[in-house]
Amino acid sequence: MVSQKNPPPGETPGALEGLRVIDQTQVMAGPFCSMLLADMGAEVIKVEPREGEYTRQERAIAPGVSASFLALNRNKRSLALDLKQPEGVEILKKLAATADVLVENYRPGVAGRLGVDFEILKKVNPRLIYCSISGFGQTGPYASRGGFDLIAQGMSGIMSATGSEGGPPVKVGVPITDLGAGLFAVFGILCALRARRATGRGQFVDTSLFEAGLALSAWEATEYWYTGQIPKRLGTAHRLNAPYQAFKASDGYFTVGAANNKLWGLFAQMLGLGKLVADPRFDTVGGRMQNRLELERLLEAETSKQPRAVWLERCEKAGVPAGPIYSVAEALADPQAQARGMTLEYEYPGVGMVKALGNPVKLSRTPARLRRVPPRLGEDSDAILRELGYGVDEVKALRQKKAIS
Amino acid sequence: MKPLQGIRVIDLTQAMAAPFCTMNLADMGADVIKIEPPGEGEPTRQLGAAQKNGHSATFMTMNRCKRGIAVDLKQPEGVEIVRKLVATADVFVQNYRPGVVNRLGLDFDSLKKINPRLVYCQISGFGNTGPYSGRGGYDLIAQGMSGVISVTGDEDGPPAKSGIPLADLAAGLFGAYGILSALEYRERTGEGQLVDTSLLEAAMALTVWESAEYWSTGKAPKPVGSAHRNSAPYQALRALDGYFTVGAGSDKLFAAFCAVLGRKDFLEDQRFAGRAARLANRRALEAEIEKITGRETRAAWLERLEKAGVPAGPINNYAEALADPHALARGMVVDLVHPGAGAIKALGVPVKLSETPGAVERAAPLLGQHTAEVLAELCYSESEQKALLSKGVVQ
């Protein structure tokens, strides 16, 4: 598939059309970053080792087809390259000369050993924006350590604030520092693109799972710095407000955010507990926070008498923000999620219909969309090399030497 | 030079998601002008437990690096000021419930007539369309409805949410991604557009692995405590004096971990040989490993694991995380001076640009701190400004 500078008639353009991205990433943070660029129309070329990116071996749904890989690599092309051979490095350099952005998430130092780090590639292309996503960043005492989401959640403080007091440690169930690092990387890349308009030069963009975890702890850092108290684990409750948590109904839990005096009044009335509103223990946010466990006990004595559906209907009528606690299956089937296009469905050759998450940001003129299904390993190797000016015989020779596949 | 220098953002936001979006733009050099109601200002200015010298910590946290003006949008002259500002702006961000801005004439369709190049971003609980678009939404509700709570917490315990408000924060970041993407398109075509995202969609977009698991197995994923859905050992482990984390799911790292534990025999144990076996026998593996890790302190294990190149770390509380030498070396803690609160601390910029770095250089504004400055930039004369002040249109 050749990159398209102009969309076919009848199709909306992509906001990032014309942007060429080399994606030397694996697993989650890096692939998530480049997928967000690809969703907006950037041409993303995933450079994989000849045996394929690590994730291709996980969660098989058909021979050689990984659900995990599909989830993060749509709208990308694939070039399978052996960077341990000089020909492989040469191809990557030629590719870098044509690109706007390169994203990688190797451990710091690996790109240098392969001869494809920023210092080398910026000589090939001074306009290149080179983004590294790592566990801890390229500098500082832990730079060389390997880092996973779990480690970053633990070290950034997130685990210390997640779960129920007294229980064993739990992490946020989604890999939030991976995803957060991917988002901050996209943000940094798009900022660097704007700077390039003024300076004419690319630059190095450096972020990490650890820093993303800290940056996402804005509320918790604030609590610590301003109150001197170390944020605790609160189950589903809020650090600064009450009632704002999950409550037990007769058939499970639901959430309620009655986070100001007005909503608290409405919620209490709705439960037939209007007398609590004037109760000096509960008549201010401060009081409700101080007496949160008592408040929870009094409210749950009522909420546990009826099923979730009854309470959610009453909350909606009363204008009290509330919601179910869905499983992932229920979340995806919810009418609002459906109406907002949060599930995409496409046919994957040889597998059949496959589902994927939609892009969460809706642009009116240039909506994110599925332009192509995730690539097979090396699916675009030949086409990309031909675009770089390699002849048919040269491509054949490279294939025979196992520099590409 | 900062990367977003020259980009002007009109910020009609409150609480967390949208202020976090514009804060990130401000860190990178955008001129963010926050519009607040006179009198009390944005609701987060109201004091909670976290404050200094009568200034709200939550407000100061989310509004650094911005300029602030106080304008009464219930008076037509106030709305006129905002419309004049919009004519000079690149980006407009608001997080009212859908409908509120229509009543004020500050909706996308109205503002694009003033400025066709405007990128207009709306961050709401559920998005601008669909059956729940009119509902109010909070982080907690989005966490519950996206499935995030269903996969967080102890295997058998009560529900737990992500301790950080990830739906709010992610919606802010996705908003920034949408805005900057739309600005790229505008560079090519001159056209602005509407960027519409929500807490619900942001939280759902974070369930990449979990939705893939559901679609590929037909089973909805459950909470797994600190463990990984698809890899073991990768979890918190008990030491003599508390817990630490280890990620050693690959065969190579598992072998290195077993060497550190002095239990190379695990590699031959058929329950633990290979990734699939370890995942299937995760609880048995955990029990075997904790028999050994429980004998010594966290510090002892972390030192050995670092030497062996096995990713591992402490479970820091926030006092520890914010004092960690690496966090400090990466500039993640910044000292600022606020005009009312004095010396305060703030988190740094997590993404480092080598040539045009962002920076946290200015504390959040006092209510109306830049009103006169901004009105003067809009060419309101001194007498006009006085009249607006005396009518209570601005503060």
C-alpha cells in the first residue's frame, strides 16, 4: 500500500496526513503512541525484527495472529528488518532521511549499540523528531534500568494510593504508566512538530513510564505537599470529597458522585435520609470527609435495600451523577459507548471479523478512522524498499541475505 | 523558545480534566488565558483541606503557567470580551455540560463564525453526542462505566478504583492530542474544527489489553491485585519488611530472577517452565517465591535484583516518590513562588524536549490577576476598563 497524500474522494482527510513516522517500538507504550499518530492519518512504518515484534507471540487468535498485537498496531505498515546486519542499518538510515518522526522504546543504550540513535540519525536528517520512551528516561541515576508498568506504578506512588486500606498491594488494573507515557510522548512529538515550523530542526523527545506516573499524580502530590499527609488507599472513595464512591446495592455495587453540598442534599433526599443534611457531622464537605466511614454505613443501610438499576434510575431523575460498575464486556456494549464509536469492527484476512477500540477523540473535520488493518509481519517490506529506491533485484538480494523479510 | 510559543488558548474550564489539558499546553509555552467568574472564581478555588495562606492547592496545581481574567458571562459585555478574545485565539477549551455554552453563544458554531481558524475543544463526562451526552460525569463514574474498576483491586475484595483520577487525566491528555492534531491540519488548510472527547471515552481507550482479552477469549477480565493478566511473575512480592515489585515474566528474566533467589531448580519445575505454565500456576509460583523473599528485607532484594538486571522496585508512598533521587534528577519536582501562597512545589514536565523544552515557570494566577493586562491587549481604553469594573463585568 502506497502512502496517500490526498484521501480518496468521499473520505475525510486525516489531521496528520503527510506525516511520516518510523515506529521502532514494542509491547505497549511505544505502539500506543504511534497508533494514536496513525489514527490521525500519519503514515506509520513499524520496523520489526525479522522474527516479529515480541507482542506477536501473545494471545493468538489464529496461527500467527495475536490479539494483543492487533490491538495496538492498526493503521500501520510493517517492515521486517535485521538491524544487526549493516544492510539493515543502512535501510533504517535511508528511511530516517524520509521521515518526520521516529519513536522507539528500547532500553537506553540499545539504539546506540545498533547505530541508529538520535545523534547518528540527526546527521542523516536534521529535521527528524526522535522520541524515546523508556522506563526511567535517558538521564538520572536509574536511566539504565529496565522498567515495566508495575515497577513505575510502584515507584511513582500510584500503588500506594490504589486499593483498600489493609489489603495486599494492588496496582491500577490498566497499565496506566505505559499508556500515560504513550500519551505524553504523542504530546511531546506534536509539540516538537510545532517547534520545527519555527526552527526548521528536529529534536530529541525523552519521556518515561516513571515520569508519566508522577505527572499523573498531580492530585496526590498536592495533598502531600499542602497537608503534609501521605495519601492513603481509599478503595473507591475520593481524597477531598464525600460522598463520592461505590455503594452497595442489593445486587452489587454502583458509583455515586455527590461531590458538593447541592448534590449531597439531592442524594440524601433521594434515599429518604434528608435529616442527615442538617446533621452537624455531615453538613460540610469537611465534616463528611471526617466522618466518611459513618456516612458510608448510614447510606449503605439504605442503598443495600434495592437493586442497582432502581438506584441508578432514581439518581438520574434526581440529577445526581451516578453509574454502574461495568465489566469490560458490559462497558463495550453500553449504548453510549456504541453511539460514540468506541468499538470498531473489521475483517482481518484469514481470521474473520475482529473488534478493536475506537479513538476517544472526535475531530469534526478530520476524524480518526481505520484506514487499514494491522499489518502481517513484513507485509510492506518490498513496497517500502522500492519507495526508498531499491531495485527489484536488490530487494531480492536483501531477502536472501536475511537482512529483511 | 518553548514549542507552543505563539499559540493562544482561551480556557473556559473547571475542576480537573480540561484544566489539566490546558496546563500541559501552558507548560509548553502556549499563552493560556483562563476565564473565571468574578467573586468566587473557578469552583476549585474554594478552600478544602489542601491550601496555603488561603489559596486553594487544587486550583494552584491545575492552573500554573496560565494568565487569569475574571469576566461575568451573565452580562452581555462579558460575553463580548470572550468573543473578542476568541477572535485573537488559536484554541478554545471548555468543559461545561453540553448545552451550557449554547445559551451563552460560546458554542463551536457561534465561535467559528468569529474565527474560522479556531480549534474548539470540549471535554465532558460522556461526549457531545449519544444518549448520555447531557449527563454530568465524574472520574469515578467514568472509571466504573469504562470497566476500569472491574479490573482493579484484590481478586476477592470490594471494588477499588484507580487511586489517581485516570479518566480525568487521560481525557485532558487526549484533548491535548486532539487539539495539536487539529492545529497541524489547520496549518495545511486554514480550517479550525471541533475536538470532542470525554472522561468515559478516555477511560475506555485505556482498556487496550483488557478489551483485547475479552474479545479474544469471550471472558471479561477480573481484578488480579498487583499481578499481570498475561505474564508471571510480574507482581508485588512480600519481603521481611513489606512488599516490593518484580517484573520477570520472560524466560530470560525469570532465569535471572531464579538465580537471585537461589532457586534455579524452578527452571526445571514443570509448573514454572515456560511463560504459559507460569501464568497458569501463578498462585503456586507466588507462594514458592514468597517463601524465599519473606526471609529478607526489601532493600536486600532490590539491590540484588538491580545487580542481576531484573526489573524491580519499591512501592513508594508519595513522600518517598517525590523525594526519590531519580524523580529529582529528572526535574519532576519544581519550586515556584505564588503571589499569595509564597513558596510552593509543583510537578515538572514529564516529557523532555532537547531544543525547545517546556518548563514550569509561573504559578497559577490570582483571581483576575491579568484582567487589566488582557483588556489592554484587546484595546479596551482605560475609561472602558473602569466602566466594566464598576458594572462588575470584570474583576
